[in-house]
Amino acid sequence: MFRGVFSRVNSCRCFWIFTVQLLFAVHVVDVQAYSCHEVRTAFQLRQVGPQHRVPDTPTTDVDLLICKNKGPSCCTRKMEESYQFAVKRETLHNIHSYSYELEHVISGHSAAFQDMFQYLLSFSQGHLSSLLEVAYPVMSDKALPHVNQLFSSLSLFLRGANVSVEAAVNQFFNNLFPLVYTRLINPGIDGSLMDDSEMGDCLRMIRQDVNPFGPHPADMAQELAEALGAGRQLGLALDEGMEVMNATKHLGMTRECLKGLVKMVYCSHCSGLTLIKPCAGYCLNVMRGCLASVSELDQSWRRYTSLLEQLTHAMVGHHSLELALLEIRGRVNKALLYAELHGPLITATVDKVCGLSTGEPTSPEVTTSTVTWSSPFPSAPTPQPLPEQWLSQLAHLRNSFPLKPSKNNKHSLRTLSREFLMYLQRYKSFFAALPEMMCEVENVVDDATCWSGEDVVQSYSGKTVGNGLHAQRQNPEVKVRGVDPTLAEVKARLDSTR
């Protein structure tokens, strides 16, 4: 009986000894196999630095400044330096990648709007030139250079040059008046009189006083100034947005920020954990600390995008830029009709002021008692109004080119504006959302084993702070000492955009 018991005891003891020896053997194999091979591989793949900086096996006698993890480490001081350069390069690259999308929206639509403006200007200019060539051939050859000058000025205005729409329109009609007077109102006058600068200058100088074109020049100037003003302001605001995006490319990173990023991205490698991801709350704290000055742009950026929306709606809404440009032809046509129909009064006034000998005017003389006109010259005769049917008949004869909505091969201005507003809506919260977008790049995890900056944990226990400088006072991961000077200037520029 005892032999049987002793035999079972000996058997159990032998099994236990064998198990211990086996575990010891496995442990010895593990220790011998434990190396920094995976760390070196990650060091190479992420182009952190030279491979020889990574030790073959982890050591305990390491004087690290950032990655002070417990136990043996595969990191050295030289590796920490390389990690700082690498994490700065990677973070700025990711920021630029997101910024590039917004920059492309602004620059692409800025160019598209300018192309559309030039297309509409060219279309309207061709429309007006065709009217003069077909309906007013006796003066078109001399008038077309003034048409070119008008649209050149409007183009410069839309591009932000120091040009006045009202002045451009007034100059156009001032230059048109001598031609209209000698070729439409009084075709019997020797046109060579206009070669005399004194005579031509006199007509140009008194044009606004004589008012030969009625209300149409003033209406045209006001309509163009309002409609083109919105397009001009939109173009200038988009240019300012481009300057803002260019300034954010030169974002600086503080020493505290770089340390926080190294702890989050690379310190886990020192323990051989090259695949573990940061905890979500931990990443937000690091990124919000690093991007605190960027987040301060949020409210200014929202006001800026609201301004862009207002200008876009004004440009295609009540003060439609497209319709205003297309209406130029109609406005000029009505102005010329007005001058023809009021020829006798215009001739009498000009003859008294400029001393031109005109002979008998050729415009029809008709009377009615419903329209009155106040002359700026006391000696001018009282004008005789014209019947509505006569005005309608002439207008019909001159109106041989009906207005049509303009479209190019790709977009109308309204379609382009709608597309721009849709993109703009997506990027209203860009600067506030940037830390979250940056954490998406790091593939953070929220409800599984993750990296807390010092160890592997089930969940992050630190307090997650909000955006902006004020909230960073409670940030447990990154110390924020003040606003970035470059971004403070960017904020001021955004706030000054009106």
C-alpha cells in the first residue's frame, strides 16, 4: 500500500520537476529571443533615422528624457532626438494634407469665379459690339474702342484694382456723346469737327449737364456697381482666405508639444509595442494642446465663411452680377434711343453752350403734354415729349438681339455659386475639428486596450479638455504657455476682412 502511495508521490514530484525545467527552458529561450528587431523595422519603415541607432537588445541602463517607461528599453537618447524630428515632420504633413483640401476649395473656386467673370464680360462685350455694328453702323467703328475701354475697366474692378464703376460708365457715355451727336442726332454735321479736340471736349464736358441719354447711364452705373461690387468683394475675400491658409503652413511646434507627440506616437516602441494605438481621450489632449492656437481661429473663421456666403448670395441673388452684365447692351440701346428721340432739345442746348453750327436737326418733332424735363441751362427751350407708340416702334427696330441667360460649357454662375456654398458649409468648423481629424490619422481606440503615454491601459483615465487656449490650463498632457504669434496675426487678418 505504501509502495503504491510512494510510487504516486514520486510520479507527481517527477512531473512537477519536469514542468519547472520546461518552463525555465522556455523562459531562457524567450529571454534569448527578446530583441529590438521589430523596433528597428518600424524605425526604418517610418524613416525615423539611421538603423544603427536602434540597439540589438533592450537595456536597462538608459538615460531617457521623454520615454521613461518601466523595464528594459529599446530606445536611446539619440533615438529620442530622431523621434522628435520624425513626429514633427509627420504631424505637419498631416496638417498640410487636411489644409490642402480647404486651400484647394478656396483657390479653385477663386479661379473659377474669375474665369466666369471674364466669360460673362466677354459675352456681354460681344453682345454690345454686335448691337452697335448692326443697329448703329454709322458710329460703330468709332464707338467700339470705347466699348473695349469700358469692359477693360469693369474687368480690372472685378479683379480688385482701384477702379470706379461709376467713373468707367460715365467716361463711356461721355466719349459716346460726340459720336451720337454728329452721327445719329445731326448726321449732316461734318464729322471732322470732332477731330477738333476743343469741340469734342466741350461735348464730353457737358454730357452730364445736358443729359442726352436720360436716366439710363445712372441706372446702369448703379446696377453694375452693386452687382459687380459683390463679385469684387468675394474675389478679394477669397484672396484673403488664401493668405490665411498659406500662413497656417508655417505653424510652429513648441518643445512641450513635441514631447507630448513623441510620448503618444513613439514611446510605446521603446517597450517593443510598435502596433498599439493611442487612447482616444489621450490623443485629443495632446492634439488640442499642440493646436491650441489653431483652434483660436475657429470663431474668426466662422465669421469669415459667413461673409463669403453673404457675398455669394448677393452676387447671384437680388443684385445678380450675371444679369447686370447682360443688361449692359439693353441699357446702352435705351440710352441711344433716348438721345435720338430727344434730338431737337439736345441740339438746341449744345448749340448755345458749345457754339456748334448744326443746321436743321433731323430727328422727328412730335408733341404731347405728359412728359416734362428740367434743363440745367435757363435759356434752353422747353422740351417736347414723345408719344409712347413712337418710342416703342424705335425700340423694336433697334432690339434685334434678345437677351438670353449666359452659360459656358461647364457652369452658370448660379451653379458655380451653389457648389461653392456646399463646400463652404463642410469647412465652417475646420479649425475646431482639426485635432479630431489628426487623431483619426493615428487610428485611436476608445473601448479597447490602448496606449496612455506611459503604459498599456484598458481606458484613458485623464480628463479630456476642450479646444482653445483657455481650456488648455487643465490639459494633463501638454503645457500651453501662450498663443502662436503667426496665428495671432492670421486671426487679426480674418477679423479685419469685411
